Amino acid sequence: MTTRKPGFQPGTSGNPAGRPKGSRSKSTLALEAILEGDAESIVRKAIELATDGDTQALRMCLDRLMPARKDRPVIRPPRDRDRC
């Protein structure tokens, strides 16, 4: 009788070849195909709505133009009670 543990051994993947880096899912490919011809008009409409005062469209445009930086820590000034 063998004493082999069921499942994968530590440090080894179940699919060593895996999905190639940079490959896209079927849903992403389908969405890109749908938007291929209309992307420019959709972007223009989002910008138009943002300039007309639509806050959701403005937020979407700003998030694309200047995404939140995750590599820079947030430094907050000390509060009065933190000072000793």
C-alpha cells in the first residue's frame, strides 16, 4: 500500500502549462468585438455627458484619465491627540 497524499504536491501546479500570459477571456474578446466600431462614439458621448454635468460620467472619465495610484502610501498628518 502506498502512503502517497491525495492531491497536488506542494510547489507544483495542477496545470504547469496554464493559460498563456496576456491571453484574454472569451467574454473580453466578445466585448472588444462589439465595441470595435462604436468605441469612439461611446467615448465622445461619455465626455459630452461629463461636460454637461453628469457626475457619474465625470467620475468614469477621471478614473480613466488619472487612475488611483496604489503604489504610493497615504500619509496623514498626526492628530492632536497623537502628539505627546
